[in-house]
Amino acid sequence: MISEDLHKFERLRLERSDFSLNIPRMVNPASRQIYLTFPADSTFRKEDVSNYFSIYGPVQDVRIPYQQKRMFGFVTFVYPETVKLILSKGNLHFVCDARVLVKPYKEKGKVPDN
């Protein structure tokens, strides 16, 4: 079990170092993220989300803010192509038997200075 954990850690370390070396600086960060919504009674953890979506491509980060009623989160991938692939699959995603809806990530608009 410990060797499996070490292998996962090493894989993540390599993926993150690959990220910093291979991704052009000009890539819009929003193009590498998806927005998730899911039922409030879902019991999965960030690790479960990462493991599920890693079947499509390397996951850089998973954020699931704690909320009482509306459950949502964000997944950041190493490559923008992974986001395109996931979105092309539609909303047939299940993490630990909970239906997860995916949408493109959209940055909140900035208010222009007058």
C-alpha cells in the first residue's frame, strides 16, 4: 500500500513538473478548467474526482469549496485538450455513484475602470 502511495506521489510530481516545462505561458488558464456541479448528498472527496477525471488526461488540481446547499467545484487539467475531450462527452459522468455535471469554466467578468 505504501509503495502505491509513493508511486502516485511520484506520478503527480512528474506531471506537475511536466506542466511547468511543457505548457506555453500564453495558454489561458480557464481553457484548462471545468466547472462541476453535483448533489449535496455526494460523499466523494477531491481525490475521487481527480482519479475519475484522470482517465481523460492528467489532472493538476481539484477544488471543491465547502457549501451547505449548492455543491460545486473546479478541476484544472494539465492540457486544454483534456477539457475539450471531457466537454465533448456530455454530462454522463459519475464519481462514486454520484452524477457530476460538467460545464466549461468561465472567468467572472472584470468591471472596467472608468
